[in-house]
Amino acid sequence: MKTRILGGIALLAVIAATLYGLFGVPPDANQGDAQRIMYPHVSSAWLAYLSFGVTALGGIGWLIRRDLRFDAVAVASAEIGVLFTALAIWGGMMWARPVWGVFWQWEDPRLTTTALLLALYVGYLLQRRLSDDPIRRATRSAAVGLVAAVDLPIVHFSVIWWRGLHQTPTFLAPDKILHPAAPLQFVLALVGMLTAFTLAWTWLMIRRYQLARAELAQEEAIRGELIRSASRSVVGAPEAGGAQPGAPVEATR
């Protein structure tokens, strides 16, 4: 019940933030209405960071505690992170076309490293299907998740380390947190969208974690049934060299 309430609140928050971004904020002086794509684009990117960070922490938790609940958190967050990364890339392409004149440019370091990030975590999800053993699967996934997380700071700082089409941070640069370069209305629209998306992310995490736990319980039930069936087969099998049930017994002279 509480999860449903959270889902309803998240939905209303996303609708309200979208309406404010579309109608409550004036168009940008340089980019016009295309700038409005920034609000879901940036929010999706930051939630992708959060998701993959949680995946890495879940992997560390599994390696230390050997509790499969940490692995459930990791896979739930990874799937949601792939969703938000894909949304961030799509939004960036829609924003880039009217502003840069192209949908994509591989020479831009932010675009390239973000595409790599998406590929890494799609690979993370695919490799989980290689094993039915939950212990082995969790260990391999933890290792892959930690290696893939190395790309997170590279993506974030790529606009500072290398020159490309992307602009440097507008809101979260250390010298702009208290004095952002964007107008206050733009900042409020972005914060509102980020809050709404975070509520949606929280709801998705809870639901996907619950599903991951249910899948693990189902795997354990199937594995237990297979073991019991194998045990019954062994117990019911005839001994080597013994008479087969129902076979005629040779008369003894």
C-alpha cells in the first residue's frame, strides 16, 4: 500500500515538473524552447550515476557480507540505471539536433563515455544470464559492476578534462553552486524535475528489488525440488547386481 502511494506521488510530481518545465519557465534566450529538454536530460543523467553507484555498493556489500539481498539491490539498480542512461542519451540527442546541428558526434568525450557506460551495464545484465548458480552469479556481477563503475567519474569530468561539444557544468561546478549561471526559474525547474525523477527512481527501486527477491526465492524452490527429485530417484533405484522388481526368479536346484 505504501509503495502504491509513493508511486502515485512520484507520478504526480513528474507531471507537475513537466508542466512547469513546459509552461512555467520562459524559453532560453539563445536556445529557445529546445533548452527545455535539459530538465529531464540532466535529471536522467544524474539518476544514472546514482543507480550505477548503488550497483557498485551492492556488489561491495555482497563481497563483504555474502548476503544475496545486496546482489538483489545491485541488479535492481543496474536495470534502472540502464533505463535512465538510455533516456539521458535520447534526450541529449533531441537537444543536440537543434542546438549543435547533429544528433551525435563520436568526437565528443561526454557522448562517447556515456555510450560506453550504457554498453558496460548492458553487458553487466547480460553476463548475469551466464550462470544459474546465485553465488557464482553474484560474485561475477560484483566484479563487473565495480569495474564498470570506473567509467562514472570519467563521464562526469570528461567535459573538464577534454574539449568537446558539451559545455562545462552550469549548476554543480564548485564555483557555481551558490551562484549558478542560469536564471533562478531554470534552476527551480531543474531541481523540481530532479526531485520528481528521484521519487520515481525510489519507487522503481523498491518494486524491482521486491521482484529480484521473488525471483531468487523461486530459483531456490526450483533447485530444492530438483534436489528432492534426484534424492527420491536414487533411493528408489535398484541396487547394482540385484534382481529387478517383477523379474522372474530362477528356481534353485
